[in-house]
Amino acid sequence: MVTRRFRTSWFWCALVVAGGALVTPRALRPAEARVTSSRLDPLLDRTAAVVEKSLLELSDVASRETVTQTKFGKNGKVEYKESSLFDYLVLFQTPSGEPTMVESRLAKEGPRKPRNIPLLLTNGFSTMLLIFHPYYAGGFQFADLGEETVDGRVCVNVHFQHVKGLRSTTALLLGGREYPLDLQGTALVDKSSGTVLKIDAALESSMEDVGLRSLEIEVQYAPVSFQGVAQPYWLPVTATIDVESVHQHWRNQHQFTAYHRFETSVQEKIGTTR
């Protein structure tokens, strides 16, 4: 399968989740035990099991991905926006326990009149769930921020913070060099099942020494039903990445629709969530 990527520019920034098609972050030193409260550990164990299952289910389906790239001017107003449509899939394997992913895009539609304006390249954010994967969870500290009810589900707001020097799930690729990112944020997790409904993340601190001033990420998941499958798959529906460098400001939104399993062409039915 041919993999094609949307346009980028002189600030060639590939923010990719671990195991993605461009970068596989390395372990800087052995992962240590996560730091949690004892009451949160059972939920994290359930979430880890759900995440392993969800990532395998993600590699069992394909979808249509609409990528909208926006560049803002100095006044905060939109300077340029373009959208592209792709056939999208993720292939996921765990040889020797290490997650390996290949993200593939086949271009279907592009902008009618593209302009030569620097745009951002973002890959792999559909798999932000890796934060809770057993291979990477040891590189994060977790905390319970309390419960809330969302669409009838009792959910826990789980705060996560990357431990500097340990395995990172996300990297910045700039000028051919990889910079692992230290992220912190909150995941909305179903208390009963351990299913992740939403992830919000940002840099722990600015990286202006390499030109990255801020990074904000929001990924939302929803149940997708398929004919002949008893339980719905929880799959990404949107991923929004907002990036500011010293001189530039971009926002990319990835929207995933028309999910179908490889052996069927039945369309999905997406439930509502926050």
C-alpha cells in the first residue's frame, strides 16, 4: 500500500506517537514503576487491558480521514486553511512486547488551490492511548482528579505526567533529529470498564530552544458498532493538535469517519460522548 502524506514546509515538524511511520522513540533508560495512589491502580490495570484490545481493534479497521490544516497570522486570525481526504489505516503489532505501528494514508482528495505556505505535519495521534499501554505506562505518573458523569457513565479524570528520561510516547522530528516530548494532561476514563473517552495533553514546559513554544492535544473516542460484532469498538473520532513555534502558529484537526472492518463494507454507527 502506498503511503502519501500532506504538505509541510521549512518547519518540518512531525509530532508522532511512538511506533508511528516516521519515528520510533527509544527508551532513554529503563522504565521505572509508575507512581499512583493505591485506589487508582485497579483502574489503570483495567485501562491497560482495554488499551491493548483497542489498539488491536484499530488495526482491524480502516476509515476515511479528513485532515484540516490551519495556519494563523500574528493577529491570531486564520491566514490559510486547507483540507485533504485520505483512506486511513493503522497496522499494529507487539513483537517482544514493544508496540510497533505503521500509519498509512492514501490520498483521495486535496485542496483545489494549494498555496506555498508553511504547514504542520502531524502523525500518529489516533494512538495517544499508548500512554496507558503496559510498555509505556511505567514512564508516567498518574493521579486521581475525581469523578464526573458523562452520558450516564461514571468517569474518572486521570492526570498523567511523563517522567523525564523514561520512555516517551510522543516525539518532535525536526531537521532529521528526534526530540522526545514530556507531556502531561488528563484522560477521561470510564470507571467501570477502563475505556478512555478523551485525552487532553500539553507540554510540561516550553521547548523554545528547539523552536517549540507550546503544544496542545485533544483526542476524542467513541463507540463504533459493526454488523456481526457483539460489542462496539472504541475508536478515535477526532484529534486536534495546536502548535506554536517562536514565529508560527498552526492547528491540525484529524477527523475519522466511515469506519469499516476489512472483511465488510458496513458503515459505522458512532455513539455520542464528550
